[in-house]
Amino acid sequence: MSSISVQAEPILSVRDLKKHFGGKKTWSGAVSKTIRAVDGVTFTIYEGETFGLVGESGCGKTTLGRCIARALDPTGGEVVYAPKEGGAVDLASLKPRDLRPYRQDVQMIFQDPISSLNPRMTLLDIIGEPMVVNGLARGEEVKHRVGDLLERVGLRAEYMVRYPHAFSGGQRQRIGIARALALNPRVIVCDEPVSALDVSVQAQILNLLQDLQAEKNLTYLFIAHDLGVVEYLCDRVAVMYVGQVVELAETSDLFARPLHPYTEALMSAVPPANPRAARAPRLLEGDLANAANLPPGCHFHPRCGYCVERCRTEEPELREYSPGRFVRCHRAGELKLDGVAELAEADL
Amino acid sequence: MNHDRHILLEIDELKTHYHTPQGVVKAVEGASLKIREGQAVGVVGESGCGKSVMLRSILRIVPQPGKIAAGTIRFRRKNGEMADLTAMDSNGRAIRDIRGGEIAMIFQEPMSSLSPVHTIGDQIVEAIQLHKRVPAAKAREMTIEILAKVAMPRPDQIIDQYPHEISGGMRQRAMIAMALSCEPRLLIADEPTTALDVTTQAQILALMRRLQAEFGMAILFVTHDLGVVAQMTEYVVVMYMGQVVESAPVDDIFFAPRHPYTHALLHSIPRLGQRSAGQRLEPIRGTVPDPFARPSGCPFHTRCRFNDGQRCVSELPALREVGPDHQARCHYAETLGLSGVAAPLERVSA
Ligand SMILES: Nc1ncnc2c1ncn2[C@@H]1O[C@H](COP(=O)(O)OP(=O)(O)OP(=O)(O)O)[C@@H](O)[C@H]1O
Ligand SMILES: Nc1ncnc2c1ncn2[C@@H]1O[C@H](COP(=O)(O)OP(=O)(O)O)[C@@H](O)[C@H]1O
Ligand code: SF4
Ligand code: SF4
Ligand SMILES: [Mg+2]
Ligand SMILES: [Mg+2]
């Protein structure tokens, strides 16, 4: 877990990124409602860091990750990437042909290691094909590289002739990691890479991701909903609520002193893994707001225990509360919110 | 501590096997546990260790080609008599009266108990009328009441909706409402919140706790979330390869574990509030052995740090008393001096 050094350079600058679904005329002439899955996200990821993204199911984490890796075309905004050789390119606006040289630099690892691997391809094809397609290796050399990668992620080189079904969930996630590494990427979008895995296997995969990062100076965008994992692994964390970032901070600051009521609610909902801490969480009632029909004012206001009149009508902006700390709440700073320590203390 | 309460369910040396073309899978291979009236018992262990098969054995809903091969499951009926569920015909009247009426089960995926083609209300009304002789109008009234009890928003409207029209958290509530409609004395919950967001999970757990207090029902709770175990259960059963390897009050499991597997599980999981610089997780070494090739001796020996290379590989340890209300299945349980998890904050342990 590398704490980002002061001189770390931005590698990805996401500016007002948007992805809207629907809103198109259907054959009958009716217009479907626009779903604002990602609705104006801005943040910067520094080289070598692990940047966490948390939030409830459906809040837009995967959509955002896929837009950044250009597995989806954004509706608007920029994803400014700093290539190794210098300069800056906006991945969001490049035409597919111009995107080619950068695409291999940003790879993805998926939550579901079963459905993300083609069952009819051997590991050699799964991991080797992108190398061939991108002209990184040919013939025998592909085999060598695939073998090396398999060993690096804790599998045997001989396994390259086998098909994915012959492997356990944890092993399949290792295959997914080897595939992502095949093109020597600089950034990996990890979309819930351990959520589908057994607890004991989670630890092995998290350790592997940490080792690879240290070895190859990788940058991770780490999407997760397990706050324990995020706290353990990430340098900085962004909290998302219906398509927007509502808080962004260094991990230790965020967990010690959240500034947004939603962050506090998320942390309080995690049952403490200590039987002597008998706490009643502050329950967040209701469900995530509907991205096709957002409430006016602050999108969180119908569920917020600190809501005041202003929140119902005026939408808060994401503002820099203190250097490096961003929050989208009218009352940030004025509220005294509980961090993990106070939440545990409240248990007594 | 709970000895004043009657035993509600007692599983003794249960064996449930699957006869497959590749060989016999000993999914449950000698599991024993006790649940007292009103007690919340947690079951933990890696996937494939037999948790679900054990729970399904209780209700006699083990799918083909699974069969209970040995052991007893004794359950205290409403009239106080202890009945052996393994001796019942799995389609007979007796077990059908118990299912839903005295023991209810909820699952990770609510759609495994809800039908997509019937309204929430029709399904709960049917469940009520299966076990209670009440007219339809009365059953509908009871359904609205139970939906309100599980904190379903707008119960008088939701009752006429179909499962796909409501959110995942609401479906989970509907499934719980259906399970509770006949006031079971034992609720079996197989990872009921694993698929939910933490926010929804918190709502469902609070609900289960409240209902447990209100109805005085016992809960047998399978989960892999240590936070859920800590907050929801009084007593914990740890399983490995179809056997119970440790069972103890929840406080002992966290702070004074006796089995190396329990210890390893506790230390392999990141826990909120535990971050410290340069820390690394300690994964459990290796992987769960192939179910067709059970290791000799202690089944955990292939992954155990304390394997002595002799007794551990040749002799199966017995599940034995290692402390008050505390059992472990390890030759060296008393002498290993395993550390529990430290309390997350000093103040908490005060
Ligand atoms: N192809 C699509 N068409 C229409 N709506 C979509 C599409 N993909 C995603 N959405 C919607 O966009 C929103 C965000 O979805 P997304 O998958 O990004 O959420 P998420 O935060 O990754 O959730 P989870 O934690 O469940 O993975 C949701 O409302 C979802 O229903
Ligand atoms: N229908 C089946 N046929 C064959 N083996 C099965 C079947 N169902 C479960 N098993 C095996 O039984 C063992 C225990 O499974 P299960 O109880 O589902 O585990 P858990 O719930 O602890 O994850 C596993 O080895 C599993 O592969
Ligand atoms: S702006 Fe108002 S409603 Fe929104 S989070 Fe802040 S206090 Fe709550
Ligand atoms: S009996 Fe031996 S191998 Fe088994 S848990 Fe105890 S020390 Fe480890
Ligand atoms: Mg997602
Ligand atoms: Mg299971």
C-alpha cells in the first residue's frame, strides 16, 4: 500500500464526465426517460496510487469505470490521460482508430470471473490473443509470455492449455488479472475484483494486486462496496451517489472524519466485526434515488437526517473543502459527523 | 449461560452425501450442533464446506442425488416432543407441517422462494392458509400486518404487486414476511444479506433482530461476513469440509479461538477501522481440498501451520470440549495459544 508521494504526477484527469442512457425516441415515437448513470464526475488519479470508488448498487460505479477504460462511450466530459512519452490526450473524445495506441494502457478486471472469460478459449488464447492483436509478441514468444504471466499470478504455466471451467473462482480471477496484465498496462480499472470470491481467497487476490502494483508501478481505480477492503487497500476514496461524487478524500481522513452525511451513513451501516461492540446503526431509510427521476435540490435529501430547507431546492456543488478534500453538501463542516472511531465508541 | 433454555434443535453426527458419477461427495461428514429456544447461532466457513447442505438436510430439501447417510436431527415440536427429522418421509405430512409452520428458511436470492407470476400478497396468503385455517379476507388482513411488521413501505399497495416491481431490499423483506407468516420457532437464514448493499443489509439485520426479540424465535444464520456474525449471533459454529471444527460463544470465537482454521479465517479478512501502515492480510494457505480426495487424519492438515506431520496426518481429531460451552476438533486445541482479533479500539474492550 504505497502512500502517494507528493511528487506523483496525474495519470488520469476525469473532467465533468457524463454517461446517460435512454432518452431516445423509440419506434412508436415515445421518448424513454434519460438515466443519468454518470452525471458530471470530476477527479484526478495520480500515478501509482489506488483510487477507491464506493457507493450503493446502481450508483454508477461500473458505468464510470467502463467509460474511463472506453469500454463505453461517454456522453460528455473528458478523460485526460498522460501517456508515458509525455503530453496529454482526451480518451473520451478520441476516435476508435486514434484510441488504439492508448487502449492497451488502460485495462479492466471484472467482478464476475466466470462470465468474463470465454469458455471456449484456452488460457493461452485468452491471455495471448491481445498480445498478438496488439503486435506485442508472436509465435513461441506468446507462449513464453503467457507462461510467465500465469506464474506471476500464482498459477502454473502448464495450465495454458486448459479452459476456464477447469478452475475455481479465485483461480479464474487470477486468469482475469493475467489477461489484464498481458498488454503491460499502466492503469487497471478493477471492478469489484474480490466481491464474488470467498473470504480466504479475497485476501490472496488483494495481496497479489498489491504486489503487482509495487512491482510494475501500476495505478488502480478500485471499485468496491466492501468498505473494509477499500480502507485496507486504497490511498484515496471517492464516494458516489446517483451518478455524482459526493465526497473525495485521503482514505484515513475519510474514515476518521467524513464530511458528507452519506459517507457517515455508509460507514455506520457496516456491522463492526467485534461482538463487544453492540451498536445499532443509524439506519438509512429508503433506496438509492432513481437516476431517471432525480429529486430536486440535493439528490440525497430525501434520505438525509441533516436536511434543511435549502437542501430541498438548491443543488450543492462539489467544492474543495480543504486541500485535497472535496465534498458536495451545503452543511459540510457545520455538521459534526462520526468517523469509524466514534461509531465504535457510540457502541458502548 | 443459556442452559435454562430448552434445546430446540440438535444435530448429531449428520452425514449427507451426494452420489455422483465421479464418486461420492461427502458434503456433510459428521456435523453436530445444538440450538436453544430463542438463540441466534451463526454458521461460518469457506464456500463448499457444507453449510447449505446441512441447512437443507434439516428441512429435508436436499436436492438429488443428495442423501442423508447417517446421524440424527432432533427438533422440539410445538407440543414439546422431540422428533427426529431424518426419520421422516421427505414428502410426508409431518415434515410438511414443520416446513414453514415451525421452521422457515430464507435464502440469499429472494426469487428462489418467491414466484414471479404471483403477487406478493397471494404468495403470503397461500403460505398462511397452508398452516392456518383462516378465511381469505382474514389472511389478507394478516398479510398486510406482517408486511408492516417487516417495515415494508406502503404494505396495502405492495401486497398487490409482483416481485419484479419492487427493489431487491423490498423483495428480501417480502421473503422474510412470508417466512414469518406462520410464526416459526426456528428461522434458517442462508446468507440472507450477502447480495445486498450495506445500507439495505443494515435495515434487514435490524429487522431480523427486532423480530427475533418480538417472536422469541431462534435463528440459524449462515454468513461469511464477520461483522454480521459479531452483531447477529450469540453462538458460532465453524465448518470445514463438512465437519464442525469449532463451536463456541461468539465472544470466544473472536477473542479466544481454539482451532487453527478459525484463527486463520479471522486473520484473513480486512476489518473496517483496522488499517495500519504496511499491514498485510494473511490469507489461509493453499485451497480447500478436492471433495473427492479428503485428506487423511485432520482434514485441515494440508493447510495448517501447526500440522505436526504425524498425528495430524493419520488421526482424525474428535470434536471435544475445550472450555465452557466451547468445542474444537484439533489434537492441540489447548496448547496452541492462538490469538483472537484484538478489539478494534481500546475503549471498546473496556
Ligand atoms: N446499458 C444500460 N442501459 C440503461 N441503463 C443502464 C445501462 N447500464 C447501466 N445502466 C443504469 O445506470 C445506473 C448505474 O449502473 P452501474 O452498473 O454503473 O452501477 P454500479 O454502481 O456499478 O452498481 P453495482 O454496485 O450494482 O455494480 C443504474 O441505474 C443502471 O440501471
Ligand atoms: N447437487 C449437488 N451434487 C453434487 N455435489 C453437491 C451438490 N450440491 C452441493 N454439493 C457439494 O456439497 C459440498 C457442500 O456444498 P454447500 O453446502 O453448498 O456449501 P456451502 O453452503 O458451505 O458453500 C460441496 O463440495 C458441493 O460441491
Ligand atoms: S446538502 Fe443537505 S440534504 Fe444534502 S447531504 Fe448535505 S445536509 Fe444532507
Ligand atoms: S489437528 Fe493438527 S492439522 Fe488439524 S488443526 Fe490441529 S494442529 Fe492443525
Ligand atoms: Mg457495478
Ligand atoms: Mg451455500
